[in-house]
Amino acid sequence: MLDPLLFGEIDPPQRLLMGPGPVNAHPRVLRAMSADLLGQFDPEMTGYMNQVMALYRPVFGTQNRWTMLIDGTARAAIEASLVSLIQPGETALVINFGRFGLLLQEILLRIGARFETVDAPWGEVVPAEAIRAAAKRVQPRLICTVHGDTSTTMAQPLDDIGVIAREVGALVYVDATATLGGMEIAADRWGADVITGGLQKCLGGPSGSAPITVSDAAAQAIFARRHDEKGIRAANAVDGVGPRIPSNYFDLAMIMDYWSEKRLNHHTEATTMLYGARECARVALGEGLDARFRRHQAAGAAMSAGLRAMGLTLFGDDAHRMANVTGVYIPQGVDGEAVRAMMREQFEIEIGTAFGPLIGKIWRLGAMGYNAMKHKVLITLAALEACLAAQGVALPLGAAVPAALAAWDEVMAA
């Protein structure tokens, strides 16, 4: 009999994760993560750290020196950015069009910052002129936005964000958790000062390490608040003129010094996650970013075409739909959770539920990273068709897959 204190070896089902993330990790990433551990200041390890910095610059579309990893999930990098960029009592402007705009507000509230919002209904994005008008009115220290909000499946255009911020003397923070590696991220062209991501979506890795890039202007603001902890403080250390960053773990000034030639002993680097993050970037750059973005675009177009061919209605504005996540209304009278359960139990496929005002109204289907593949989209659509038919939904059987194939081919041939 198995000792109940021992349990058994982890042996999860081979499930196809076609929701809004996480997704199945690329096998190369999993293999890289099985490599031996190294000491955090071993020359081989610091060499890998430098390689990670170089690899992620093109992924972020930047030349920023300060391009690195935050140990923790994507939210760790979001919180590190906000707590290091804005002080209690300072004002931020949040571009709010979904659940993760609300998250930015939650973190700012906990920091003690003031904030105002410029909003769009869920399923839409905020026009540039509305952002400009709000920025001129609010005069914020920081403009914060999500790039692709998986709760609404919308992608906020950011070509004007840097210009607007400079007009009012603000810095720009962008949460690109859901789009990094699947849609173009152009930190330098956008004029974004800090952008953060995650591995578990378009980069095809596990959650637990968060890429980040920091502009020189943002670095200057962060280092103005540098106050090294006493136990690791160098004898010649000079404090910044600003107040101490209120989080030790998420103190970007110390984290950046850890990733610099100073190698400040701020924390022990998550070695295995660094290996995985490094391989995620190698896979993306090896494929070619333009080819990768087109593959994600093709997967999203195929998913959308297949869903529409079933007679289903997509959620949100077509003009600003994310390439990698598609929202679709649950047909009237259908038990959405029963369909999700059947997808999981009969087909080993996971699709996503929804948040907030969309709970029980839409499913979210993702095709990103290692799962943004034609055959995985087709398998998912065929399984959903079978599950809807089992629920008694009248739909044109067999229409989804040909429609998806045609949409995929059209994008790839363009």
C-alpha cells in the first residue's frame, strides 16, 4: 500500500492547453530546465545571465541595457515595476479596458499612489486622443497600460503612447505578459520606459520568470531611490536622493545592480527558470520574430474563422483583437462549464472561462507559443463542435475545420 505521506510520482495527463494561458511548454524549454544547477555567481552562470539580457533585447524591440528577468510570475514584474517607478502620493494614469487594467489600479492602490483612469468598455480599446486628453488633464508621473488583455482579448494600440507621455513629462509602463513573443513589442519605437512579460503564454515556457526591459530614463528614476540593504551594502555605496523603494524583493534598483557587473547579492537567481527563459528566447529568435508573429496571426485567424463557421459569435472589436486569444459567446441555453468539462474529460483539451462581467457569457480560446500550430487549432475546433452537438446545439457539422484551414492559408500566403 502506498504511504499516504509519500503519494505518487507526478504524472499529469497530456492535456492540450488552448485557453488564455498557460500553454504547453516547448520541449526544448523543458529540456533546458533539466540542466544542472550552478552557483549564482559562478562565471558560467553570470555568462548565462548576460546572454539572457542580449537575447531579450530583440524580443522587446529595444536596445535597453537593463533587459533582464524578475524571479516570479509575470505579476512579480508588474509589481516590481510599479513599486519602483511611482511613490506614494504621486499620480498615475491607467489605461483601463479589462481585468488587468483593474489589476494595475489594485497595485497602485496598495502602493499608496493616486491614480485616475481613461476607460473603454470591455471588448474595446481606448482611443489615442482620449489618452492624450486624460494625460493633459491629469499630468501623471506614470502612464500605465496593458498591451493585450486576455480578459477581453483586446490589444491596445501603443504607437502614440510615448509621444503622449513626453508631452506631459510622464514615464510609460506596459504589461505585455500575454503578447510578448506572439505580437510585435516595440519598446524603443513606442517610447515605452518599462515593459514586462511572462513565459507562460506566447513564449511557450512555464510561469515563474518574468522578462523586463527598462529604459535609461526609467533607470535614472529608479536609481534615484537606491538604498541597498545593510547586509549587502558596499562600503562605498551611495544612496539615491529619493525615498526607499518600499519592497525589498521587488526593489528594481537592487535587482538591476544584481544583473550588472556589481553582482549585488540581492537574491539567489532562480537558475532553472533562467535556463527556461533563455531557451524561450532562443526558440523565438531562431524561428524569426516576423515569422513567429505571422504564425500567431494565422492561428488566431483560423480560430476565429472556425468559430464563426460553427455559427458562433465572437466577442469584441475585430479591429483590435489579440492574435493569440479569441473570445466567443456561449450559445444561449448551453451550459458553458459542461462544455469545458467535456472538452477536458473526453478530448484532453482545456479552453478558458471568463472574468468579471463576462463570467458565464464567453469562452476564451488561445493559440499561442508552442500551441499556435495549425493542427492544434483544428483539433480544438473539431472537439468543440462535437461538444456543442452533444449539448443539442444545431450547427453546420464539418464547417469549422475547412474554414479554419482556409483562414490559416490566407494569412501564411500573404
